[in-house]
Amino acid sequence: MEFLLLWVLGGNVLDSGLRYQDAGSCYAAAQNSGKDLQEIGLAPPKFTCVPVAGNKELKLIVPEQQGARFPF
């Protein structure tokens, strides 16, 4: 089993494409990326590590948001 790193930005889920052999490696990589962003003054995004069967595609089904995000 592998772990896929997913970033959560503004309510959107983004597939990083990065896979790790264990949850600890996934978590550590995400934390390190967040620290790098903090060093340059950016807030780190939220993340999650999702278990995925090796060499399998992950299909995310995210419900569509109601209403427009932009006022125009």
C-alpha cells in the first residue's frame, strides 16, 4: 500500500501526485513543505495522506459547490 499526499486549498482538493511507502513519510514531507512555505511568509496549506493500493489510480469525487465563487 502507498500513501498519496493531497493538498486542500480553499476548499479544493489537489492531487500532489506524490506517493510514499508509509504514512509517516507522507506526513513528514507535507510538514517539511509547509515549513518551507512559512519561511518565505506564506501560510502552509492543509493536507491529508490517503492510503492507495500500489500502482492504482485514485479517483476523487468532490461535490460541486453551490453558488458562484466570484461576484461577477
